[in-house]
Amino acid sequence: MNIGTETGFIKIREFEHYYEWIKQGDNNPKPVMVFIHGWGGSCRYWRTTARAIAPYFDCLLYDMRGFGQSQGENPHNNPQSYELEEYAQDLLALLEAFNLEKVYLNSHSLGASIVTLFLSMAPEKVEKAILTCNGIFTYNALAFFIFHQVGGYVVKFRFNWFLKFPLAEKFFMARFLHRPIAKEMSIAFLEDFLMADYQAALNTIYTSVSKKSVETIPLAYKNISVPTLLISGEKDQIIPANMGKAAALLNPENIKYYSIKATGHFPMLEDSVTYLKVMEDFLELNKLS
């Protein structure tokens, strides 16, 4: 069967959001899986995973507010909040706009923090959830201050001419990866980072790594009531695997944990075979076929 892609924009809480539907070309009704990307990225790095599971799910991918192609102007000049809870509200509004009563969720990094909060907010909307490369931090005022300062400089000094340098994408992705990925995907990551809205990129650094998040994210993990899979990259330097394991141990009844060997912050791209197999077992795809 052919797999097709439908793209467009939809207004969510007064902001235009870019979305993609990836579906296998038949008329059989399927459950819906929604994909949520991480900081500085866009929905496009989820495309290969979505296409792989299209025989079982209709896949909805979207760019979060301020990232990728979701950067339309604020029509009423309303003040924007970059709290993670507000992005969780965006996700809820997205499901309502598409009349989706209950879905599967697959999320990554910052997106997984947002989904963790969403699972406390609207568990009735979720059949099962996958959190990729996420975990719990211990608050350290000095470390967080340094992280925010460095992150601020990284966001401020972005220039499109970076793309003209040979191997720029390789150097940019070096800290994120343990295994190489396709060059065009690394270039896409660099493009997304350079494209991200300044305020969104900057302020989500502050809200995702903060004293508040250290307090709220562990509580949200404890409150998870739907079947959830937490996947870490064994060699992840951004969110180390031990942070993911610690998060899963807060709620062993509802969270299954798996660390994919020899992968970094993007296990779905670095070892797609293992990632898809772990997904398949958790989602029990043999029962959906």
C-alpha cells in the first residue's frame, strides 16, 4: 500500500500550527498516533518513524508553537507563555481541533516533558504514551544558571551562513549523537535550530530546565496512569539514561523502561530497527494488524 502525506496549517489557541498527516493509502480506520518533537526541532525528524508504523496508525505530526513552520504572527498581540503546561494545553487544543477523542502519543526530549504534564492534565485522551529521551533532573542553582547563560548565547548567535560551512551539520550534531545519521537529516536539524523563533527557543530553555520543572516533572511521572514506555539512549549526553531510569522508577506500575545500546539523543534515527522493535512490543502491533 502507498503511504501518503497531507500537510497544512490549523489555528490552535490563536496561533497557526503546521501539521502533517502520514497515512497508508487505504480506507480502513486506524488508531491515531500524535508525534511531538523536542527543543529546536520540528516534526520532520519523526517522518521515518511515522512511515514505518503507518500500516497500524494514522500519524499526526506537528510543529510546536515557535518551532519549525509554526511561527505565524500573534493576531491579537496576546502575550505568549512558554511554560511547558501551556504547550500541553496547545496539544489538548490540537486534539480537539481534529476531533480526536483518544490517541497514542510519541514524544521526544522537551516534547516528552510536555507530554508527561499532558498525561496528568488529560489522561482520558491517551491510550498509550511513549516518552523518548526524557528524565528527571536534580536542582542545582549554579549549574542551571550556567546552562541558561550558555543556552542564551547559543540561541542569540545563530546565523544562516552556518549552513555554508563544510561539515557544519556534523559539528552541530556531534553532542547529540553516538552513531551517525543521514547527512540530510543532520542538515535538517541545523536548519530547524536556525529557524526557531528567538523567544520560543530562549524561553523554553528557561522553563524546561528550572526549579519549577524539577518539582513538577517528577510529580507528573508519579501521576501517570496510562501505559507508558520511556526509552533512553544509552550514550545520551543531553539527558543521560540514568535520568530516564530514575523517572521510570517513580512509577513502575505504569512505566516500562528501555535503554537502547550505543545510541545518543536520537535513538529513533541512530538505531531505528531496535527503536521500532521496542515500540512494536509495547504497542502490541500484532493485535492491531
